[in-house]
Amino acid sequence: MALNKKEKAMIIVLLLLVYAFAFAKVVVMNGLPQIEMKKETLAQVQAQKAALDADYLNIEAYKAETKAKAVVDERLGDYLMDNASLSDSIKFVEDLAMMLDTELLSISLGAPKAISSNDISYYGFPVSFAASFTYDKFQEIIRYCEGGSQKVGVTGFSLIPSKENDYYDVSLSLMFYSINRGSADKLFEFSRSKFKEFKDREGKPLFIKDNDNLPVFPSTASNEKSDDGKITIFNADFIVFHRGYLFGGYNFETFSSLNSSERSRMTTKEKVDVFLTIEGSSYTLESLDSEGNRDVFTGSIPNRTLTFYMQSNLDPQVKENSNLQVNITIKNDSSNKILAKLEQTGNRIKIMDRDGNVIEAKSDKEKVYF
């Protein structure tokens, strides 16, 4: 029986409805979860793009931060052991062991500890000796340890005449410093193994004591530069560092931590003049050597008490150090006080006011207080 046009149209509509139902059931309904997943993925990609866009806008700030960190690392590397200077520190321990020889009575070591100073973290471990030395031998060891800059520090000692002629009972405490924990651990383990080789005068091996109660030095500094007296090479606003000519490399340095990327470094056997001038909210730090070489740095100062750290380590008996001298002139025309700290061996730093008067404990004119 032939279908008329109306019946054909109804069949076509029915087939279309069946197809639409099948499409919705198979394609649309099954594809909805995938669509939702795609939406979530798109949202994540958009969030990542927004973060990258923000990073791109802040790229100059990141560059400045990276540069600042590199400057801090370079500065710390001058005074603290790192991976690059580990071999030098090992050589230092080996030479120290040879100097101590068979005069040791006891040894104590403390494990490396974290030290924080003005938001800067580094590591240190203490070593303590009891020994019997002549006075000349004791001086030789002290000079040797002081020549290690901040990579090793003498944190304490005592010297008592012994019953033996020309000998003293000596107690000596040292502190080894490192930028990272790995270098500190390596030097600690090397030192322990090296000190195990020590024997007393009778040829008996010395027992190495573990002593975690040895002092960690320097003590943690305040984050705020105030009248607490804790002024160190790591947290001061202005720094002068001076050492003997035979130390190796540059033996004079001055800079301001307010802009530590600029610094004056010299290798000299002569006098160096340093001028710190503060006017209003700015400073000028100038250094001038005997040959007329001049470095001048300027910058702004914060509205608070300022700090000035000066250190000089040299042996005045060494011929090459005979003409070494640092003259520091301070001119302070601001309302800020300057708290100063001087640590030196050899008595080669002289601090003066603008009129050339030597400053010893304080200068009310320049508002400088030690």
C-alpha cells in the first residue's frame, strides 16, 4: 500500500526525533563530563596565565631581588667558609694541627649549629683546646687563628703559668663559620678525624669530647639597630675591614650595607684615609689610598640610630705591615646618633672628628658613641 505525502512526512519527523534522541543520549549526555573537565582545565590554564602575567610585570623586581641576594652571598663569601673555600679551611685545620703538635691535653668539639644575624643565617661549630705552651707559641697560634678572618674566630682563652719553666696552661676556644650546612658538616667531620690523630706527650691518643654547650659566637643580633651593643660586620650600616699585607688578596675594604653592591677594596702596604660624612638624610663614604686612588659612595640613610663597625687584624711585628694605617674621619651633621664598635689587633686604626681630634669613647660633636 502506497504512503501518501502526509504519512511520509510523519515518518520523516519520527525518524528525526529518534535521531535527535539518540544524538542527545549518546553524544551530548556522554560528552557533558568531558566538557566539564575541559572547562576546569581551561580555568587552570587561565589562572596559570594570570600568574605568569603578574610575574612578567614584576620581572624587574625579581631581577633586583636576585642581584641583592648575589651581593649578600658575595659579601658572606668574603668572611664565611663556603664550598669554594672548603679546601682552604681544611688546609687551615691541617696547619693548626701541626702547630699544636703534642702539647695538647684535651679537645672538645660541638656539632654545627645554625646562627641567625639580622635575617641572615649561617652555621658554625666550636672547638676547644686545653694545652701547655710557651708564651711565644701561644702568641703564634693566636696570630694564626686571627688571620683566618671571620671563617674562624677566637671566642675565648685563658693563660695561667704552669709549674714547668716558661710554660703556661692554656685554654683556647675557637669557632669555625660557614655559609651553608654542607660545608660546615664536611669541615667538622674532617676536623674530628684530624684531631683523632693527636697524642699526648706519652704517645697516648687523646679522647675527643662532644660538647654542645660550647658558646655559639657571635650572638644573635637584633633585627633593629638600637643601643643594644650588638654591632657586627654582618649588621652594621658602615663597615671598615683591615688586615695584614701578607694575608693574601685585598687587605682593606669599606662599604655601607645600605648599598652593599658598592664597595672599596684595596691591596696596600700604606696608609688609607676613610671619610664618613652624614648630612641630613644622606651619607658619603670615601676612601683614599697613599697613591691618590679614591672611591666615593653616596646614599640615603634611614631615620634611626646608625651603626659603624671597624675591624683591623694584623701583626705589627711583620715588616710588610710597618706602614699600614687606617685613619677614619667622621663628620655627622644629621640628627642621628652613630653607635660604633672597634675590634683590632695591632692598634692601626685611628678615629677622628672633623677637626682631627681623636675619638676614643665618644664625640658629642659628631654624635658618635662606642
